[in-house]
Amino acid sequence: DGLQKRVGPDEESEYLRALALQLMERHDDAIVSLRRVVQLAPARSDTHEALISSLAELGRNAEAVKAMEVAARHNFDFNEDAMRADPAYAQLLD
């Protein structure tokens, strides 16, 4: 994506670590890694999406809403219809 900031190896390694932690069901550790990537590469939209989704799936709605606010400040393009179709996101929008 031409609008997305080029991601360096540190950000990519941390993102892949977060995904691996999610697969191992170490969700709290994955969230910590995702937050690091948001700090390192705030224009990276997939990280915002993964963080918001992870928080919402764990029922950490207040944190998920704050993560949505951060994403909005970094011009994350929310597709509200798609989000309402996903149960994890839908609860955040009501």
C-alpha cells in the first residue's frame, strides 16, 4: 500500500512475534507486542486492526476503544459496515 509507511525489520519482527504469541494463546503478551509495533510504526494499519480485535475478543472493551482512538489519530480507515459484521468489533460500536 503506497500510503502505508515502510516497515523496518524491528517492527516486522515484533509484529510476527505478536502473531506467534496469539497462536500460542498468550494473548496478554501478544497485546504488549502489538502495542510496541503501534509505537514503532503508527501508520501500519494491520497492527491497529490486530490490537483492537485482540482487545475486543478478550472483552477489554475500554482498552479497545482507546486503541481505536489512537488508530483514528493515525488515519486508520474504519470500515464501519465490516466492523459491525464482526462480533468482536460490533460490541465496541454500539
